[in-house]
Amino acid sequence: MKNFLYRFMAGRYGNDTLNKFLTGLWLGTAVLSIFLDKKFIYYIVWALCLLVLFRSFSRNIPARQKENAFFLRISKKPLSLFGGLKAFADRLSQRKTHRFFKCPSCGTMLRVPRRKGRMNIRCVRCGNQFSRKIR
């Protein structure tokens, strides 16, 4: 059975970021259709299901790659907001053991272990040295 699936999927596009997004949208819409008894939502669920299957089993790989590249380009900005939130959460969890400073030259966020007094900090990106008081 496993070999049959390998042979069947050979030369087909498979899964990518856009397909994962569409699958999540499909499942979310399916759950929504349970609570909202509207006929058009069922059509949307089936359309999303067929689109996911069509993209997965397609043999036109350049076209699917082009669609995925377009999706990645337009989703880059909204996803970067969540990346910033993750970095903030990481800094928040490390606030007792480390201090965070921005390099005055290039703006890179630098993590420095907490100590008392003044410390010379060197930026790993641009090599600029600056001094900060660390409490």
C-alpha cells in the first residue's frame, strides 16, 4: 500500500504552504458549517476541499509553484506581525536573566546577561561598541 501511494504521488505537486493554509481554512469552514445551517457554507466547504485535492494531485508543478510564491509574497507582511509578537514573548520570558538593548548604529536587538554596573556591549552585526548600565 505504501509503495502504491509513493508511485501514485510521483510527478504530482503534493503539499505546500498555500495548501496547508487552504486545508486550515477548509476545516475551519467545516466547523463553522456545523453551527451555521446555511446552504452556501456547504458549497464553500466542498469547493475548498476540491481545491486542496486538485492542488495536491496536480501534475502542473510550475503553475502550483507560482501560486504558492504569490501566496507567500502577500502573506509575508501579516505573518511578520506574529513573528514580532513571538520575539516579544521570548524577551518577556528571559527578562529575569537577560537585558535587551538596541544597537544605536544598526538597530539590532542584542541580548546581554544581567550584571551590576556598566558593561561594554559589542554589536554582533555591525561591530559597534557602546556602554550601558545594567541593573
